[in-house]
Amino acid sequence: QVQLVESGGGLVQPGGSLRLSCAASGTILSINFWGWYRQAPGKQRESVANITSGGFTNYADSVKERFTISSDNAKRTVYLQMNSLKPEDTAVYHCNAFDFLGHSYWGQGTQVTVSS
């Protein structure tokens, strides 16, 4: 059984930083694509950033130049470095992974709260 486990969320003041991690465990084939998504209360889930196995990245306009996604294929882990956090970044952050057969996996999420 495949599991994705996120960590690194918490409470941070505006302007602060957090680093989220998401590790895959279990029998999972090579991961071709990682994505971070977030869902704020009363809002739809939105894509934040993603990265391919080749290292190509994509970001939502709202997080460009503040967030950085990276991955460690050997550790089957993806990271999201979040800097200059704003109250509107408050949400539950989920990671998603696709293997090369197109199977999709989701983590349970980690809460990020940006507040003074």
C-alpha cells in the first residue's frame, strides 16, 4: 500500500518561512510527477506548484518567487520551501504523486496557518 505523508506545517507569522516535506512509502513505481496543492476553508483545492522527474517546475502566480518546489528521487520525497508567507497562504497543503503508469496518490495534508 502506498502512502504519502506530509510534514512541516504549522503556525507562522506573516513574512515567515516553512518547509513542507512529503515522503512516499510502500510499493510505488517510479514517480514521474509531484505536485503540491492547497485548500483553504470554503475554497476549492488549487494547485500551488509541481515538478516533473526531469526537474521542470511550475508555480501558481500567487506563489511565484516566494515558494520553491524540489524533489529527491532517491528518497522519494518532495519539498516545498515557502518564504515571505502571507495570511492568504493559510490552507491545508496536500502533496500528490503520479507514477509512470499514471496512478495518482494523495497525502492526508498538513495545516499551514499564517497569522500574527
